[in-house]
Amino acid sequence: MRPTLNWHDPGLPERDGVKNTVYALDFSRDGERLVVACANLVLIYDTHEGDLLSRLKGHKDTVYTVAFTRDGQRFASGGADKTVIIWKRNGEGVLKYTHTDSIQQVAFNPVTDTLASCTATDFGLWSKEHKSVSKHKVVPRVLSAAWSNDGSLLALGHENGKISLRDAKGAQKLSIQRNAPIWCLVWAPPPVRPSNGDGGAPADLLAVGCWDQTLSFYQSDGTQHLRDRRLHFYPCSLSYFSDGEYIVVGGSDKRATLCTKDAVRLCTICEKSEWVWAVKAQPTDTRALGNAIGAKKGAAASPCVAVGCYSGSISVLSLNFGLVHSLYEDRYAYRANMTEVVVTHLPTDRVVRIKNRDHVKKIALYRNRLAVQLPDRILVWELQATGSDEYRNSAARRDPGRQRAAVDMHYRMRKEKIFFMDSCVEMLVLAQHVVLCQENKIQLCAFSCGDARRKEREWILDSKLTCIRVDGGPPGGEGLLVGLEDGRVLKIFVNNAFPIEVVRAPKALPIKCIASSCHRTKLAIIDSEHRLVVYELKARHQAGVDEGSGATALASEGRLGRRGMRGGGDRGGEAKSAEDKTKDLTKAMAEAAAAASSTAGSSGGNARVLFSEPDATHVAFNDEVDDMLCYSRKGTMHIKIGDFPSYQQASEGEVIGFHGSRLFCLVGDRLKVPAPSEDTPEPIPNAKGPPAVPDGGLLATTELQIVDVPHTASLQRYLEVGDWDGAYRVACLGVTADEWRRPAAPAAAAPA
């Protein structure tokens, strides 16, 4: 999550050493206006630009509270002058009435627009229909108040720790007793999706900020939901955010903190020099409007949070949630609600949701492994053994019911945990290890190490790491493709301490994207100028590699590919142990990579350039056909096979996977960070928090789209040149019966 400061107002200057504190603020329902209680003034701001539209001087003393009506056309204010004023949206006064004590809180009923005004000794209810104010005595002082979503209950928080729930007419229904003042409380928004019995939060949930430094939750019948959450500071303000999935908390720690709806701390939105007395999230309904406004400006709008503090400063920040995801073949995992991991089997749409109850920072998928990085540890999940990969064969692929039944989606968590407190740029999971990447360092940790400091191996790079991916291999001997800022691509085997240079990008520009073919005979890179270059790593005769090893041996062994070894027969009739096969395959991959690097920079080397294209953003090889790839370019997908010209496939987004006849594309908005101005200070992030979403990074609203690719064009090109083997490989990806018949007769008539 990355907070972006939209605008900042340092507030009114001190007067006689007294600071003009911001005690309350509220958004209009359309999100266009922000009203602020500051000193003895009511300030109205334009939410988007930060312009001060009005300074209302109707109060004679400090203003403590402000609140908008449900339609945003009126708002109320109250303060130490014992007066409640109702204003129009443009700042024109409409009505004024008084109490016998200072006004602590005002709140409009979301259904009837009845105004509740609370003081130290009583609270009043006013509505347009009755004109008069009905007052009810209370003991002791009311510090906070909030109406329920249906307007049937008014919750009052008292100085002695009592929470009083009253009906719409003011009669008390029940009370809840705590042991410290109730400084803030708020009802959770109604759930967007009804609960399906999975233990989710109830619909009528009251969040309570108590000055025993806890955050607690209660249902409307007084039943406590979850245990008290220790905050370690005094909460002064609460606001639900993003359909009730998150809570923003401001308090004595001088921060605005983002928590989950279960009060699990996620990160710091901003830090201030004084207590944060008021926080308010933009209403949920404004997000659609904000996106429309952002689309007109060429950028997507993000939901905002307003923060006011004791020093009088006002800040409005946009919260940008980054996309955390991982794709391996036909399984896709992504982070949901900051604490959950959703894994989808794309061909069958089977889904499993893993709840972690903590901030998910990184996700990695590889074969039957799933790694999840939390703030202080890494958890590894694995699929339960099914004994077969039946869903991958062609017969199961043609039968969706059989395929769905054969897919295993039962992940179980391994007993081992890797404790890791530092931030990392990237995380990968292998069959037996977790790989942690920092700027110029790669660490290899076994599942059983217990602590990342007890790493099994470490590689120190002489240039900054820009991208990394797993390139398959046997368990314990996997290869990693590493792109560096100086334009080099390295191959690292996890059982070898020495990296091998594979290729070097033209102009030595930083590598932004890297991909390898399913048999590892081709390598594609995209540099910082968005130039795609595809290399062939198979020219064994130019590198002088021995017959039994090198790139050709790698290609033949590599047909076992990223899915592991298939078949156990030996051509000489002698059985080889699994350990010998692993050593042979690892040696072949190392020799091929070494041969590729030996002459990669020269014109006659074995890393031969196949083709190059400008303006590419992402590239992915087909995981079944070695010489087929897809790359994103200028808003379209370009599919290239063999030496034939590429053809376009209409699709949005950026390709991240190419499985059989399906493209996996990410469609969403990217973060655009505005250039900081001289008079607008940057928000201070939490140094120990999660890494910020990078400028240009995909936001969490990004969706994965599956695009079915017709292979008719590729099939036709092979048929035109009489390449029956190539036509057969393309047809196996999925074509119609008539298209199968087209190569059948010519192939049968062709000479052996």
C-alpha cells in the first residue's frame, strides 16, 4: 500500500501559544467537499484540489464536531459555545439551537436525517418534521456517538466507559460497560456480499475505541465479536474504509494507521508531529465518481483519507493498494483484503481462499508449493498428494467434468516456518527452498532453516537486481534467471555458488522482463526502453560443447521441462537412479548456460538474436510449444511462432502467461505518482512498514483475464511450408475437427 499526499494545509497559526486543533472532519456523500472543525471556525475545502472555499464564523468558541447529512446538502457543527448550527452545503446558515453544556458530538441519522447532538449532561434529537429538539438526560459525559446503518440505534460512548444503545426516539435499550473512556465509536458499513456462514463479521457491528488502548467490536445485542485488540496507544478517531474491509485509526501515536476489519494492523498511512485527533475515509459511493473523474484526467482515482491533528494541520491522502500475485502454469494466486490469499485453478475455475489474519506482503507459486510472506515470517503451503496429474492429459482436457474432479486444491500448511523481519524486493518458492531477493543480494533458505539468517547459500551481485524468475529444474537443483540493472541476464543454480552470465542486453540497459521457452532453448528479455529481444540458446556447434551435454542435451532433457521428469527408461537399457538423473540434468543446464555466456556478447556466439521488437511491455512463452510466444505491444497482443511474422490478437492488458491456447492477461490501472510541489510536504511513511507500491506498479483493482487464442493462423502457416511436425504441435494446443483434417491427408501422403 502506498499513500500519496493529494494536498496539505498547515492550518491556522498559533494564537497566544495555543494551537488551533482540528477536532473533527467529514466528507460530503459525493466526496466533493470536506468540512473541518478547527479552532472556532468551520472550514469547507474542495476535496480534490484542496482549495479553501469558506471560513464560517458562526461559533464563538472552539468547534468540536461536524457532520454531513446523508445527501451531503447540509451539515451540522457544535462546540464549546453550547450551540448547534445547521448549515447548507454552500456555507449558508439554516438553523441554530443551544444546550446547557458544550457540544461534544453531532451525528445525522442515515435514514431519517434526525440530528443527535450530545453534551456532557444530555443529548438532543432534532428533525425537520418536528422542528423542536427533544432532550434526554445522560450521566456521565458523552464523548462519542454514531447511528447504525438502518437508523434504528444510536450508540453513545461515555466518559466512564459505558456504551449506551438507544432507539431512534432516545430510549435506552441496553448498555455495555468497559473500564475506560469511550473516545470514539463507529458502525461498520453493511457488507457488500452477504455472509455465507464462513465466520465473517455480522452485519450490525460496532467498533469501539476505548482509552484502555484497545479496539473492540460489539453486535447490536451487546454480544462481543472477537477479542479486544491491543493498540498500544490511545485511539482518538475511527473510520471504516473501502466497503468496511479496513479501519483507519488515529490517536496518541501521532499516526493514521490502516487496520483490517478485524483490527489487525497493516501499515501506517502517515505520521504527524502531534496527536491525530480526527481521521475520515471518503464514502464508498464516491469511488465510482472518482474513477470517472480520474479517467477524464488520464489517471485512475484512488479512495482518500483525511487526517487532522492537534497542531491544526489537515492532510488528504490517496491510498493505493498494490497488486500482490503469482502465476505458475494454470494456477493463479493473489492477495485479497490485504490478509487473504486466493488461489484459482484457471481451466476449471476452482478456488481456494487461505485466511492468514495478518498482512500478506508477498506470494509465490511453484509446482505444488505456495509461499506467503507475512510481516515476521514466511509460511509454506503444499498441495496434498493426489498421485497423478490426470487433469493435464488431453483426454481430461476434453472432458471438463473429469478435469475438475482431478484437480487438487487442498493446500495444507507445512510445519516449518521461516522467520524473516527484513523487507525484500522479491520472493520465490522452490521444491525445497525459499528464495529471498534484496537489491543486490539473493538468499536461499531451506524450509527447515527456521530463520532467514541461517541461510543455506547467498549470492552477492555487482549490480542491482531488477527481475527474477524460476527456470525449472529438478528438486534441489532449480535454475533462476536473474535480470540486472547493467543489462546482464544471469543463470543461477541453487546448488551452485557461481552465477553464469547468459546474455547481455543491447546498450546495457536495465532488464525489466524476462522469459524462457518451455525447453529452455530460447530466452526473451525486455529492457527499460521497452525493446523486446529474443535469443536462441541452442547453437551447440558454435560453442564447441560435447555431444552428451550442452544446449542440445539441455533441450532434450529440458523436454522434461518445468513439470519435472517424465518417464524413467534409459536408452542404453541401464537403469539410472533419480539422483544420477538429477545430477546429469543439472550439469547439462550448467554447461548450456556457460556455453551461452561464453560468446553472448559477440556476433558469432551461440546466444543468437532471433528477432527484436520495440514498444513491448511484457512477454511470455507458450508452456507447451517451445517456439511460440506472446508479447504486449501498444495495447494489443502479438503472437509469434517460429520464423513466421507475428499476428495480432485483440486483447487488453499485459500478458503474464501463455498456457496452451489461453493467454493470461492483467487488466487494470497503474499508479501514477504526481510530482511533489515545493509547498506540499511528502507524508512520512512508516519505515518499518511494507514496501510502497512503485510508481507505475499495478493496483489491487487489477483483474486477470483469460483470452482464448485461435491457432488457425499458426496452423495455416505451417501447412503452407509443409512442416507437418510443426502443424501437429500447434493442432495439439486445441483446434476444431475440420482443422485437424486439413494436415491429416497431406501428412499421410508425404514421403517418409
